[in-house]
Amino acid sequence: MSAPASDSTLDARGLRCPEPVMLLHKAMAELSVGDRLLVLATDPTTQRDIPQFCRFLGHELAQSQEQDDEFRFILIKGS
């Protein structure tokens, strides 16, 4: 799986709920509006939690992929 273009990466592989979303919240706070964040995860609950995180906080989920029990998300920080 090739890594999509991003401004930074959050590697949450091996972490279980709620840790990936807690780290995601912190990572997004450090970005500027329009920045892209690549999130790498292995916890299947991220497939539900990350889209809900984006909807609730006004970020864009630009891409979501699953391959070999790994999940990759590209988020674009909203205002």
C-alpha cells in the first residue's frame, strides 16, 4: 500500500480504543487548517471512530483504506 501525500503522520498501529482517537485529537490540534494527516492504525474500531471524529469536529476524511489488517486514513483539518 503506498503512502498518500500528507503533511504529517500519526502512527497508532498496535494501539486499542480509545488511544488512537485521543492521539488523533492531539495531532489535529497541532496542524493548520487545510493540512493533511496520515493516520496508520490496526484497531478495527478506527473504521467507525475516525469518520465519526471527522463529522463531529468538522474535518474532512479524504481517504480510507484497509489492507492486510492495517487501516490508513487521510484527514484534512477543517476550520
